[in-house]
Amino acid sequence: MDLKGKKVILHDMCLRDGMHAKREQISIDQMVKVATALDEAGVPYVQVTHGAGLGGNSLQHGFAPHSNEDYISTVAARMKQAKVSVLLIPGLGTMRELQSAYDCGARSVHVATHCTEADTSPQHIAFARKLGMDTTGFLMMAHLNDPAGVAQQGKLMESYGAQTVYVTDSAGYMLPGDVIARIQALRDVLRPETEIGFHGHHNLGMGIANSIAAIEAGATRIDGSVGGLGAGAGNTPLEVFAAVCERMGIDTGVDLFKLMDMAEEIIVPMMEHVVRVDRESLTLGFAGVYSTFLLHSKRAAERFGVPARDILVELGRKKMIGGQEDMIMDTAMTMARERGLLQHVAA
Amino acid sequence: MKKIRCALIGSGNIGTDLIYKIQRSPVLEPVWMVGIDPASEGLARAREMGLKTTADGVDGLLPHVLADNIQIAFDATSAYVHAENSRKLNELGVMMIDLTPAAIGPLCVPPVNLRQHADQLSSGRSQDSSAPSGGSERSERGGLGSQMNVNMISCAGQATIPIVSAVSSIQSVAYAEIVASLASKSVGPGTRANLDEFTYTTSGAIEKVGGARKGKALAIINPAEPPMIMRNTISCLTDDAPDQARITASILQMIKEVQKYVPGYRLVNGPIYEANKVQVFMEVAGLGDYLPKYAGNLDIMTAAATRTAEMFAEEILAGRITLRAVEPA
């Protein structure tokens, strides 16, 4: 399909999804460095929060060294053109925290629910609109709902006030056909002025191909992260995606060479491990497991002596979803007991 | 044996499940079911089960309260209408068990502080704190008015606060965090549309009743088929190094207490210790009365509310409590 001249809005995830890959340990200085480089490269939206979003600081999801408020206000003050966005998952983040993020300068929000639970988001979407924020309904683990189901859930989010609805491939499981079917189904039911977005993970190496497929099917917003800094095998690597767009004549408005320099000089040196498709992140994509489970599973594997891949496959079998990180340790302990590696406390 | 006569407000899943539990009680008798939709399935079922019904809301019940000698009412409607329901029934001397997140009365988790509520009501003292130990001070409305209404917090609160309390009764807890995973089919439209209220009420109760200095509640709704049984993970950070043997013993004892009214309350993994962190992984299977077994979250609410009402009923029957009409404010 000829996509020449199509306009696409890029949204960088290094400072939110990338927090997962850094065990939530990104410093304020690093945030400023990354965000200003994105701003200078012309990226219009920069997401800045704890990996699990507002309210994310917890034993469940890890504690970042600074509050979301500190990160957001420091970054927002330095942006020349980019808007700062946040993630809010109802059940974890609340409207009080959204208000506070707005007060610190956040002007866009992904309100995220599991792909079948959109009706847990009406308060938060309506409140974001009331604040005048650019408001997205973000349907996570979208491979776990069929196209008609995704469309119906997206329609609910639109009815609450969402201006954009995202198909979110949290597990990096989808193939281009899966993406196209879901986005077309959404395009069929949403109002023409409602935008559609796609958020990919690179666990099967499909981040770029899936994002292009999304645009073919009608998406106008694409999430990615420079250098692929994100959970699992990372998000769609933004500089690679920008290069492909440039070859195809898709208009992203960003400076490709600046993004390439940034990936090499800022992002890669920040990484604690090389974010790539390795045995465990490939397992996520293959088994359809939430990408954030990667490092948690590696830690549980180390502690209880059960291989991370076995834990991930079992989590996929039990249909655990984003937010159930506690079930990783629980599952590892149960498996360790079954394998004679752990004693049960007699109840 | 004489029983205390009860009204159930709200003819949905919770109200219907309550009928089963109250019918089994040696001290409670379900007499009225209050709904707002004459065609509702819940009201029809209540009639089949021998209850009197009205579709005119609480106002339809008020004229019958004295004649039918209703002394305890359960409210399973919504936080928005609860205050009005409670005021109208309290004025007629009916004690209110609140299953909504309204939380206008003191918070009750039966094995933690039910005895204390009953003692306060029988002695007529005003309530100054419902925290068993170490918790932040409650600023509850004092006097009999507030004690004529007790709140059951939330399903996650009922399932997790006993464990937090079991830890905080051994040593001080700086922070307690609970994660409740609920089957999608067991979470009704009211809770879904108002998740923030659930979060606020439960977080606050972890502090006020559980005894942690700071509390945080996380909820996850999982649509897996077949539906997953309710799971709860409780994590506490103790101020000093945890006394593992005593804390484990206290938790196991508390689980036995909860099992008295929720037999499906089960330890899956833990307690497990890492530095100052204590973690416990629980499962709650329901009795399967009206609600399916996976809906342990709803079952633990109705079971806790029934247990609470039974305690008050026993006190009334023994003559230690006399319910009095609350003067209009």
C-alpha cells in the first residue's frame, strides 16, 4: 500500500516503558537528558512516569528513586515543543494522582485497562478530558480479545471521552494480520475524528512491521522508544521506525539522524542489560505474556531455582495479565515446591 | 430460639447471596428484600425464598419496620444512596451493616475488631479508635449514631486486613500493600465505574484497621476463562527485623479465625521473608451459595457482613445491647 504523505504522530516510551528495563531506576538527570534530546529531535510526545504509571511506586512494581511528580515537573519545564504524557492504570493510579501529574505539567495521558475491562476507566477518562488533556484509551494485551471485542471496548472508551484508542501489544505476541484486523475493526466503529494508535513490543522482532501494518489499517499514532528501551525485548525501536517511515514517505516530522545519535550516545550507555530478543523475551512473545514480567521472572528464577522460561510459560498458561506481578513469585514458589526445592509452611 | 429480623437492601448478587447466609444463621432471619425494579430477578427470587419484597426502595420498607420488628438492615446498594438509607433506618432504631464503600460508620473486619464494636455499642461509649494497635487515629463521628452503622470496607479489605493485623499485632508495620486479583465476572458495574473509591477505602482501612502506618491497595480484574479464584497478596514492611517465628504463627492463627466464617480462605504460599518484608499469598474460594465459588471476593463480603450482624444479634438477644432510634440531626 502506498503510504506516501501520511502523517503519523510519534510517542516515545523510553522514560516510562524504559523504566521497566531499568528496574525503575532512572535518575532525574537521565530523564532530563533523554527528554531534551527527544524534544530537540522533534518527537511530539514524551511519556514520563514510573513503568507502571501513576501510583506505580509499590512493592509490587518497584520503587523509583523519585516521585512521578518530581520527574514530570522537572522534564515538563524543559520541553520546547514536546508534550509530556503519563500512564494511568485504574486500580493502581487514581484521579488524585492524575490531577497532581497535570499540575506538574503533564498534558497527555494513556488511560490503560486490560483489553476486556474498558469499563473500569470511565472516571479517569472523563476526568482527563475535564482537565483538557490529550486523552487516550489504551487497551493492553490486545491479543487476548478478538477484533470485534477490541472494537467494542474501544467504543466504550470513546464514549467516556477518549480522543484516541490504542491497540496495545503488551506481550509482543501479535503478527501484522492480528494488528490489521483489530485496527480495522476499531476504524469501522469509532467516529472519524477519533484517532487510533498502536503500541508494540519487539519480542518477536515484529515492532516495525506491526507498526507499519497499523498505519496501513488506519492508525495515526505510534508508540516506540529510542534504542528500544522498554519492557521485554523493548518497544518498537523509534529511530528504526523513523527510518522506515522516511523511506516510505510517511511524515513523522522527526529528525532521523538526531534520533540515531541519541540511541547510540544516550540510550545504549544507559542500559543495564542489552535490551534484545533473548531466550526469555522471546518466550514472552511466543507465549503471549506481559512484557514487564521479564525481569521479575528472572529474579524469581534466581531465588527459587526454577528456570525463568518455565515460569513465563506457566504464567501464560494461567492467563495472568499486566499488574499481576505478585503471581510471578507465587507461581515460582508453587513450581519450586512441586519440584522439591521448597518446603510449604503447614497451615 | 428467637432470631433478630433483618432487611436486605439491594436485590443484586450480593443481596441474593446474603439471603442464603442469613437463612442459615441461628440468630438472624431475613424478612424483607428491598429493590428498585419490580421486574428484577433478585426480587422474584427473594419472594420465592419466602421474603417480603418492595420495589420502592427504602421508602417502601419504612412503614413496615416497626410492625415487622426489623432490627438489622444490610445495605448492598451504592455509596451514593447509602447515607440516606442509613439515616432513615437509624431513625427507626434499625442498625445498619454497610456493604458499600460509603464508609460513614466505623470500619469492621470481624476477626480484627468486631468484638470491640460490639463492646462499645453495649457500653454506649463513643468510639475513639478502631485500630487495634499502632495505627493512625481515626476521626470517626462519635456517639451511638456512628455505631448504629458499621462498614464492611471492601472485598479486598476483608480478605487482606486480617493478615496485616496479624503482623502488626506482633511488631510495628511501616507499610502494608495488598494486591487483589478478581475474576472479571465477579466484579459488578458499580465497582467498575468507581474503582478509585475502592482504592481509597481499602488503602485507608489497611491503616485504620490493619494497623499499618501507611497502606496501599491495588486491584486487578482478570477475565480468564474458567474464571480465576480470588487471589490476594499481602506484603508488610516491619520497622525492625521481623520475628519470623512469631509472625508466621500469628498469621496461621488469623487464617484459622477467618476460616470460621469463610472456609475457602486458604494460604497458597508464604509467609516468606526478605529483609524487613513479609509476604503472604492467599486464595479465597466462596461457598458457592448463590455466587459461584470463584467469586470469593463477594462471598467474603457477605460472610463477614453476616458474621458482624450475628455478633450484634447475639448481644441484642442477650440483652446487652438495646438499639435506640437515632435522633434526626
